[in-house]
Amino acid sequence: MGNFNDPIAGQGANNAAHCAGIYLKAILDRGDKPFDPAWMQDTFETFWQTRAQHSTALTDALLNPHPEDTGPFLGDPEEALAYVASVAASHGD
């Protein structure tokens, strides 16, 4: 399982900007306390949980093999609803 931030979804610069903002706030909030490994991990986890995991999941979905029928509903909400309804119906939901 990989969590990659590939430029295919165009999120690298977007995430870098959000990361810089999160890190700046964490640095300013830290005051005179040391920037120890625990703080570094917590700061990254904040970035991951609030921003990066979502765009990384999208990028992974674009890079990994997926059914050919996903194309029509990625950009069309009506197609997406129709697809979900068809899957739900086939599962008796």
C-alpha cells in the first residue's frame, strides 16, 4: 500500500502551501519549546489528517488500476448517483 503524492492530480504545490501554513502556525505556537521528534511527528500528523491524506487518496485512485466504468461519473454528479444506485440495487440495498 502506497501513499504517494504524484503530480498527476496537481496537488503538490497546493499541499506545499497548506503544509507551510500548518507548519508556520505550529512553529509560532511552540514558542521557546524545543522542536523535538514528537513535535515534528505531531505537526506532520496534523498536516496529514487535515489536508494531505485526501489529495493523496485521489492521486492514488488516479494512478492505480480501477474499473473502466469510473470515467463517466468522475465529473458528472448525475452519473455518479446513477452508478451508486445501480451498485446498491445489485446488492439489494
